[in-house]
Amino acid sequence: MGPLEGIKIVDISTIVSGPLAASMLGDQGAEVIKIEPPYRGENARVMGPIKEGSGALFAVVNRSKRSLAMDLKQEESKKIIYKLIESADVIIDNFRPGALERLGLDYETINKYNPRIIQMSITGYGETGPYSKRRVYDPLIQATAGVCDAQSIDGQPKYMKTLMCDKITSLTAAQAMTAALYKREKTNQGQRVTLSMLDTALYFMWSDSMYNYSWHGDDWAPMPNIADFYEPVKTKDGHIALVAINDSEFAGVLKAIGKEDLLEDERFSTTENRLMNVMEMQEILLNAYSEFTSDELVKRMEENDVPAAKINKREEIFSDPQVINNNSVINTKKDGEDLLKGPKPPANFLDNQCEEPKFMPALGQHSSEILKEYGFSDDEINNLIDNQIVQGEKID
């Protein structure tokens, strides 16, 4: 069942940053109850190509969960959510500041129902400050955290063409939740953990993209960013990725392409010199690379122990030999049939192997089942459905 078997998580978050974090823990064996508005679901259900009534984005970040469709804004829902909280280990949200208080789900309130619960609250910019009340999506955090500037081409800022800040927030939140669970094992006390997308993005960016802003004082000299080395290498028939940072790797590159004489050029004789003269070096090398096909160049680099790889188009990922070897892309089944392709859980727990991820839940698919498990009678469940507090199958 995975290392988190027995852990119960209530997921009231939306879109990506919270749902993906909860899904990661679900993949590792936790029981995750996804709560979203009845009859319409959350916004991510219409993001990406639609099948089975939901978008692919929702399906991928909400696998390994059960669905309870419930209107948290209705007073009658409080009895249900507090009942879930009584036996939950974690509740995760990503609302703007003030929303939890309006819903009666602030930490002070839920702690009364379960002192051992861990509340993971994700915000865009933080819970206080001039930007804290803003509605936030990934590109805004990329803008504020310097990600767009780091991708600039000829002074024109560019977005990363992926929801980078959402997903690194998910990874950080998943790690923080397991850290809080570990702490609780020693203290038997829950706690509230807060996490902002802005802080997470800056933490992610700093070590390389911000290293020219790290030292105090003036007894140091700025250097080009490491990523200035990272340009796709154009070959006769396509592109490859090639990264040579240390002296031995650089020597391997020159040997692979027959340019060993450049080792005697003072501009390129050391790593520091190469960083300072990166543009001149790249011009020489790029001209040489274009004389080879992609397969030829990768093979030559591999023979000289230089890090290199073919640049896959997205559709080529599925036929990449290493991806196939790792079984990196798996199928998720519904009713015994393969329905969804997605990444396997990346961490392998060899002595506690996780089950295959479960297909994402339909809206309200498990509402009645969950309420029954938590002690609600058939009549109570049917009344909640009739009054549109909950969406689910009525019980005969």
C-alpha cells in the first residue's frame, strides 16, 4: 500500500499546487478525500482535452483520490467537514487569506476537533503583505520571482512554458507535510504549515539563477549564469543537449569534435575563463557541432564521457529507450481498461512498494460511500443530496 498507508488527507485545494501535492501522497499510500463544489466541480476539470467528463490536467493531478462533492459555503456542510477532520491527519488548502476563516476552517477552529491534525495552507504571495489578497496564477509568480527575467532573450522576458511554480510548490508542500507528520510522531501534536508560491519559487531559483546576488560586500566579481551554457546544440538533422562544465568534460568535447587545439587558448583554458568568455566559445563550438548528425554527436560525446542527450519532441518521449527501461510512463486503468497515460510515482520504496495509482474520481463518485463510512445514516445522506449540499448517489 505504500509508506503512507493509514494516513488520511482531506484535500480542499484547487487547480494544481494543492491537488498535485495531495495526489503525490495518495500515490504513496495515503487515503485522500477530494472535496470540491457539487454539480460543477473545480475549475481544473475543464483544463486540457476532455474525456470521461474531465480535462487531462485534472485527471493527472487528482489520481489516487476519492471524491466528495460538497458545498463548503453552506452551513450544513460544517457537520460533515468537522466529522472528517476528527479522524484526518492532514487537511490541505490553497485559498487566498481570509477564506478559511469564512468557511470555519481556520486552524484555531479545526484544532478543537482534532489537536493532532496538520493543516497545510498554500498561498500565492503569503498570508500578509501588499500582494497577499491578489488572485494568483503561476505566470504571476514567475514574474515576481525573476523566472521570466532569467528566461529573457535579447532583453525580452519569457515565461517558462510549464506551470513551474505551481508544481515546485506541490513538491515542497508534499515534503513539508511528511516532515510535519514525522514531527507529530515525536510530539503527538499537530500544527499549521504555511507555504507561499513566491517563497518556493525563490528557493528554487536561488542557487544558480541568483548567485550573482548572494554575496555581501564588494570583494567578488559577478559571473555569467551557469544556464548561459545551456543552449540546444544544432546538428545536421536536429538538436541535442550538451553540458560540459568542468575541465575534463570540456576536453572531452574538443576531442569528440576534433578541436583539441582550443585547450591551448587562454580564453578557454579554465572553467572560470570559459564562463567569462562563454559567448566566443559557444560561437566556435556551435559551428563545429553542425557538421555532425544528432546520433553521431551524442555517440561521440558518450565515448568521451561528456554529458549529452538527444532533444526529444514530446511525442518521442514514449519511445525513448531510457524512459522505456525505467517504465517512467504508466497507464492508469478504469474498470480494468487502460484509460490514462501519466508519470509513474518517481520514488521507489523497495521494501514498501506502492500500488498502481488509481484513476481520478468522477465528481461526487464517492460522496455517499464516504458519508456512510463516517457515520451518516441513509436518511441523512439522502437529505443532504436532496438539499444540494452534497452531490452523490441516493441510497435506496
